[in-house]
Amino acid sequence: MNRRLYNIFIVLICLLVWMILIEKPTYLNAAVGASLAIGAVWFNSRVLHHDRESEVFRLQPLIFPFYILYLLLQIYIAGIQTIGKIITGNIHPDIVDIETQLENDLYICFLANSITLTPGTVTIDKEGQKLKVLWLNCETKDKEKAGEMIKGKFEKILRKG
């Protein structure tokens, strides 16, 4: 995707987030949000990132919204399950080590943060491709099985990114 189209997409996403957070859809708020988004994209591309780094840390524009929607769905599902387990007292907290197949540090950070945002799990350490996770309902200590249960489809979606 060419750089201008990508930057326009990022500005629109930032503007959408701004309008949702500001909660007052007026023309003035849209103009302020658009100005801030354009300024942020310009600052990011000119000051923070060089060409090589921006190619390394670029997400596919069509994958990112799908990932966010999937994350929100998983947060709600895990929240309901976690509330049920807490009410019944059926929890077995433990720390498990999992490994990811992702090699890009940005994607690994997205995965770690997604695990933390999902109720019942918190990423407490990252070392390369290894994540240490506090799991509220530890069902297994096996790295592969625990990894599949905790990561779910997050890793598969990020591999496409």
C-alpha cells in the first residue's frame, strides 16, 4: 500500500477514536481531531520513524480493525467467564510460560497487551518470544497447551499482519 493512502487511513482511524472519546460530534471537534491526527501522523513519520523502521512496524490496514473487533469480543467473553469463576470460587491462579511464533517486536507487544486486556490473564514479563503470564484459571502448565488456550486466535491474526 502506498504511503499516502496508509497515512490517510491512520488519520481516519485516529479521527474516529477522537470522535468516540470526545462524545460530542460537532464540526469543530471533528476539525480539532483531524488537525491532531494529521499532526500526529506527520510527527510520527518525520521525526520518530525512518523509512526502514516504518516498514518493519507497519500493520496491514485491513487486519488491524478485524483484530480490534476480535479483541473486544474476547474481552467480553473472558469477562463473563471470569466473573462466573470468581463468584463460584473456582479459580486456580498460577504463572505459566508461553512462547509465541511471532518475530516482530511490535506484534509480540500487541499479543502481550491483548493477553493483559483479556480478563483472567496478565502478561508479567516478556523476554524475546517468551511471555510469562499470570493466569487466573490455570488449567495446565504445559507451554504448548497453555499457549494455545491463552493466545487463542490473537497470534494467528497477527501473523497475517
